[in-house]
Amino acid sequence: MRLSRYFLPVLKETPAEAQIASHRLMLRAGMIKQQQAGIYSWLPMGFKVLRRIEQIVHEEQARAGHLAIQMPTLQSADLWRESGRYDGYGEEMLRITDRQGRDMLYSPTAEEMVTDIFRAHVSSYKQLPLTLYQIQWKFRDEIRPRFGVMRGREFLMKDGYNFDLSKEDALHAYNRHLVSYLRTYERMGLQAIPMRADSGPIGGDYTHEFLVLAETGESEVFYDSEITDLTFGDREIDYDDVAQCQSVLEEFTSRYARTDETHDEAAFNEVPEERRRVARGIEVGQIFYFGTQYSEALGASVQTPDGSKVPVHMGSHGIGVSRLVGALIEANHDEKGIIWPEGVTPFHVGIVNLKQGDVSCDSACEAIYRAFLDHGLDPLYDDREERAGAKFATMDLIGLPWRITVGPRGIAANKVELTCRRTGESEEMPAEEAVEKIVGIYEGL
Ligand code: 5CA
């Protein structure tokens, strides 16, 4: 992409309504535009990051053997009356009436609808296990939408639902989700810690929330500092291996880590004092096992090997896809702007031409730009007639992890400058070498 042809409506002033860094930076970098309280349009660069996050989520769900579907955002109230949640859900549910006077709602989650799909098509244990998921917009009429996309009213969620014959199988599905989520967040460059949580309106006894530590997080968290040393890394996982998934769950959940909703002071005090941490976190995902709550209410049962009929055991598992964009920025920024981790960056590299219109600079930039495209990478070339300072400020604000700077003096000596956004360190080298280095960095991702 050439910046002269892009739509990047950068703001010079810091928007007064934004209280936290991620919200400010998303507005300043032209990623989103607020349309109503808690409802946003996603502009090209913001939308690109959202798509990258979705892609990682899809890839990791596929790896775990889960199947992508798409359910409607508008659902019939009758379906929700069957589970008993239509009346119980409260003010957060946006209720709508169509022209025939039928009650509808904008889905805040989709346990009912996915169970309806299941009961229509599955009747035998032989069709299990089954996990269906979607990435779809949700609506929750939050009383206090705030912090931009972090607590929106309309927000994008990955919601997945497992159907299993027994509690034991469903707990394996729970573990499988925990493992796949660890991988998912790490690929985005985030550490998200599974913590014991409260199940809220979804119901059930088994639930973990995934929290990214950040001062501006909405949840208070209590944990054993040893947990922050754990990384999933590139270990091979067989998602059908019950013992292996269970052991990962144990590894990541055996230390004390809870949100304020389930915090237990006595248990926390058993952690050695020097390892006790009280902090804040952003909830970027949650997994639940709730047994037969919805399958019984909606009549989703299967025939067992001995011919009897039993309701299936279920759980649901969510990732806050749009919230993650904010969480990623909270965890990765400085006073100049965003610092994207390579896994989710909207463009792999920025190219800054210090003297637009100079034949040698222009042709060097064009060659670098082409070389990246040939390697399947996505460069952003700042080809505008702007001062160097303004170009650098834009690049720092939008936070591409790598920048190549091309100027007349460097080109005369066959050199460009390669700068790392995170460390600020620069190195001079021939253009081909800079391209190779960046290609190498993205090869493993
Ligand atoms: N049905 C289950 C899982 S599929 C469910 O709805 N879970 S949830 O309520 O925990 O939501 C899943 C994730 O969506 C949360 O962990 C959070 O990251 C994100 N989320 C929830 N509410 C909002 C909101 N108002 N704005 C942005 N993201 C949100």
C-alpha cells in the first residue's frame, strides 16, 4: 500500500473523550470512528488488525478441530424463551420487534441458537464430539460503554460451543479450548493468564477467564507471580490426547490466579508473600463448562450405544476479538504511539522516503516495495510529499514494528536505515540486506 492512496485519517489533537491509551491511540491513528456510545466503524487500518486477529483465531480453532459456522445476529425471542433466558437476561439485551409484531433480539451470545442447530441435525453419539464456533458481532447494552472498543455495546466475539456425550468428554473439550487459547494469545504477542472466575449469566461451575495484565484493566486480579514465567511456546499438541491437554491445564492453572469475583484471601495467603501480586487485568476470553443446562431446556439429546437417550454435555468459549485490538495496544505502546507485535501488525514494514521526487530515492523505494510484495509481505510506503519529521511521527504513531528509511545520502553510499519500533535502534545496511532481514523475521510467524 502507498500512503498517498490510503485512507488513514490521523488526528493531530488527542481526543478529549478518550481516557486510556488504547482508545486515544486508536482514534489518533485513524483506526476507528465512534458512531454512537459503544458502537464503532472500523476504518481501513483498524479493520486490517481486526482481520489479522480473526485469522489467528480461525487458524488455532482449526488446529484444535473446531468447525467454523456463522449464525445470525438477529434471533427470535421464542428460542430464548425456551431456555428461560429471554426474561432473565435483563436490560443488557437489545429487544426488537419486526413488522409482524414478532419479538426478536440482537444476540448477546448464542448458546440457544447453536443448540437449536444441534437438535435439528444430531441424534446419535456417533456424531460426537462436535465443536462449532463463529466469529460474529454481538450486542450488549452495557450501562457504561467505555474505553473505546474495550467495553463496547456492539463488539466482535469468537464464540464456540462444544457438544459431548459425557461430562468427562466435555471437560476434555474445556481443556482443549484452554490449550488452544494459550496458543492463540501467544501468537498475537500477548500473555493472557487463565484465572478462576465467576460464570455470570452463562451459568456453570467450571470457568476460567483469560487476563492480560494492564494498569487500565477493568478487573482486579490476584496471582502467584510464578505464573507469569509460564509460556506455551512452540510445543506440539495433539488435541485428541486427553492426558496431554489435562497436563497443560494443570500446568497453567495450578498456581493461585483469580479475579476479584472469586478471590479467596485465605487461599491467597498460602502463596509465599514475595510472590503474591495484586494487579489489574483486561479479560480477553472466557471458557465455560455448564453441563446439560441448555441441552435439557432445549431438548438436545443423543442416542447412546445402549440405545437410551441422554442430553448432551456442553460448554461455551469466547474470545473478545474486537477488545483484543485495545488490549494489544494497552500492552504495546509508548508516548509516541502504538508498537504492534509482528503477529498482528496491519503492515509488516513501513518504508519512508525522505526525499520524494528525487530519482534515486524514488527508485530505491520502489525496488524495496516490490521486493516485499514479491516475498508475500505487506509494506506501507510513505510516498507523500511531507517533511521527514511528519513521516516519522506518522510511522511511530501507527506503530509498524519495522521501518526502512531511504534518503539521498544513504543511497549514494548504497545504504538504507532499518529501525526497530520497539527498541528505537537503527542500523545502516544495503537495501537488499534490510529486505532479507525483515523477510526472515516474518518467516517463522
Ligand atoms: N457465550 C460465552 C462464551 S462463547 C460468552 O458470552 N462469554 S463472555 O461473556 O465471557 O464473552 C466472551 C468475551 O467477549 C469476553 O471474555 C470479553 O473478552 C469479550 N466481551 C464481553 N463483553 C464485551 C464488551 N462489552 N465489549 C467488548 N468485548 C466484550
